[in-house]
Amino acid sequence: MIRRIIETGHAPDIGSLAALAGRSEEETECALRQLEEMHGTILIPKSLQAWSLHPFALMPTRFWVTAGARGWWANCAWCALGIGAALGQEVTVSTSEGAEAGALEFRVHRGQASRSDLLMHFPYPPARWWDNPYCPCGNILFFTSQPNIGAWCERHGHPQGGILDIHTGIRLAER
């Protein structure tokens, strides 16, 4: 599925996925359900269509990652770096600070970001991420300063959680 997402920008439907896997649609459906249960993918409710296959979002988000002429949505700041790591090539990440301010764009190439002032904010601990994956993931955002993170948390009623600098975030995404 990831290879197809990288190639086309979207996940294959159940018939195409079954053909790619050399399995029946029933076997493929069972495998998809198991993958969802293991948190390997998030399916659209009451559907067999992937909504997210980390680090790739399959619906529009505030994170657009490009490599050359191709592009993909990422679920969050963490996933944006994960796409770059998965591709193993230079990417450009387009987003905004705290998903609300003006445009924020930077490149990542060979483990280095073109901006060193960026921070990633994780308001919720990983142990809570699968309680509702959309809330934690949708709130893992890029910021340019710790005071901006504090103001954002107060404004939106989210806890101030873990903060990583962009270089640490890239190294962890690459692992």
C-alpha cells in the first residue's frame, strides 16, 4: 500500500490491493481489518478505504510534503518528517505555524532542515494517541518558539506537552 501511495498519491481500492497482493478480496479485507486493529492503518469508518497509512494522510491536511513534482499529505508535523525519511530524498514541507498562522515552508535533505528555528509540539503523550488518533495527530504541529507554543496551548485549551527541536525530530523520524 505504501508503495502505491508513494507512486500515485492515494491508496489502492480493495480490488486493486487484492490484485497487488495476489489474494482474494475477502483475504485482503481480513488483512486490512487486522492492520487497522494493529494501528497500522486507519480506515474510513464503515469502509475498506484507507484514511491514513502513517506517515501518509489520504485526506487533505495542513501538511503538504513534496519531492520533485510529486506530493503527499501528512497527518501531522511528525508524519511530514516521516514522509521525508520514508522517501530518502529531499522534501519540502509546506504548513503553517500552529496550523493557524502564515505560511511556513522548509526543506529537509540528508537529515538536515533548511530552518533550525523550528520546534515540534506534542501536546499529548504517545500512550494516549490511539484513544482518538485524530486529536493527538492533528495537534502535533510546528512552531518557531516556545512562547508561541505556550500561547497556542492557552488559546486552544490543549496541554503543553513534549517539545522537540527540528533536528531531533528528523533523527527520530529517520529511525
